[in-house]
Amino acid sequence: MSTGSACVIGATGQIGRAAVRALAEEGWRVRAASRGGGRDESWPGSVESVAVDRDDDAAVAALIGDGRDVVLDCVAYGRAHARQLLGLADRIGSAVVISTGAVYEDDQGRGFATQDRPDGAPRYPVPLPESQRTVPPGDGYGSRKVALERELLGAGDRLPTTLLRAGAIHGPHCRTPRELYFVKRALDGRPVRILAHGGRSRFHPVHVDNIAELVRLAAHRPGSRVLNAGDPQAPTVADIAAAVDAVLEVRSELVLVDGEPPHPHVGSTPWSLAHPLVYDMSAAERELGYRPVTGYAESLPATVAWLTDRLAADPDWRTAFPDMAAAYGPMTDLFDYAAEDAWLRGGGNSPAP
């Protein structure tokens, strides 16, 4: 495949690091833009690092310069960023933009932001296709991503854009690493893993290297489209707990709770959903020839090693991962061992066989 010039906005984020590496290793001339202008040690020396404020229109225009064959935007969010890209369409061959599965809602209008509705949590088709309805544009996370998507897709004749609706992203350098939930418990010597919904929750993960592969393929096949971004498997939360234990060579007991968490701080994990969220990946396979480059279990050791190193450097998870604390702290204390022990002393549920 022939390559050309590429620009990655948000290059030192989790997705950007992997995508820059994948593109550069294939021979693309990559300009890697981030707020601090930093580099990842895995990037080839040919990668050009640039400091850019994503919200500064003039700075982004200067970043694109005389033109780029493909632009990957890892941090686009809302109509304003879509219009910023479209304003540079005459200098961009095609774009790849990271979106999210939070755009989806079920046939009753329930989505990620309405988990606590009286009529219950969202129930999506399994597997979930890109044709599934989405939330209306608005001010929430998913609804602002919908506004971004619609603006870009509506101008597909000016700027062919592939929008990747990512699942539960995992891999090193994640600012909100879900795996921390089990890694820290293992390191702390916790003997049990309490899981709501019978441990059957499935929130389709996607490793950053699989997202990077989708980016690489979309760069060669420009088009106006939305595609799911997921791993080859969608393990249950019980599977993930066991996989982390296996990497860290510990044994723990699963305590499975039927239905919702019995307490806000007990049994609720970053993957806990009442009904499965599993992506249909056939469109990416059909349109891009996508084949995942890794799976959940095989990629997990590197993620666990990165997490353990971070915790060794800063044992306070809230300061080691401030975005994780901000994302989950207001809803639940992810590591309220006292609440778990009190619930277990009160009877709890029977341990899993």
C-alpha cells in the first residue's frame, strides 16, 4: 500500500500513541500534535512532534499547513471541532475521528446517560450494529459526539470521514483504566471479587492497537462512514476478573450478586451493565478488511504491568489516576473494602462455584 502524509491530533493520548506508531511504522510521514508536544518512546525517529492547542483554530490550521493526506483526530468533541475540521477540508484528503459507543440508545430511548431510568437500563441488540439509533444531539458526552458525527457525515462530499465508535478502551496509558478495579484488588490482597448482575456483564472492550489498525486501514480507504471499534471477543466481567488474577498469579473468590449492586460501593465495576453491550464488527471487516491485531487476554499482561508500575510510583490511585477518580469517584468508591466486608458479614450472596 502506498503511504503519504498524516497528522494525528491528540497524539500523546492513549489512542494517539498507538496510532502514530502504527502509521509511522508503515511509512507514513507523521506529524504528531498534542498540547505539550511530547513524544512516545516507541515512535520512530521520523515522527515530527508539534505542540498545539486543539481549540485554537489558527494553531490547528498551521498544523495542517499546506495539506495532509489523512488527519486522525482523537480528541474532537462537538460541532465546533467538526466545523474546524471542515473549514480545512480543502487541505485534508480524508479524516478519521474517534467517537464512542455512548452515542447509542435502545429502541425505548434509553442510553448510557439514562442507566437509572425507572423503566430500566438500556437493552441493545446483540450484536449491536452501526444502524442502531443514537441519542439526540445535546450537551452530554454521547450527545455531543452525535453532534460531531452528524456535522462531519453531512459534509462527506467535502471531507470523507471515518468515525470510529470505540468500546471500552484498554491498554497502557489509559487515563481511566477499568482494569485498575481488579489490578489494585489483587495487589491489595483482597480475597474476593463481588460482581453484580451475576458477573455476566459484557461491555465490549477494544485495545488501542486494534483502534490503530482500524485507523491505518481507514487511511487507505477513505469514505464517509461510522464503524464500531471492538476486540475480537467481548468477555464477561467475571472473565476479566479471572484474567487479571491469572496475569498477577493470584487466586480470588467470585461472589456473584443477582441483579443490581446491593450497595453503591459493592459489586459495581467499570464494566457493570444490566444487559450486554456487544458490537457487531462485520461492517469494519467488510468495508476495511479489518482483522484485529490482538485480543483481550493476550494484550492484558502489558496493561497490567503498566498499571502496577504506576501504582508502585504512586500508591494513591486517586493521584496516580486523577481522571479515573473524577470519572468514577462521584458515583462510587471503587475500593470501599469496608463496605464490601460489611456486606459480606451481613450474609451477602453465596460464593460462585
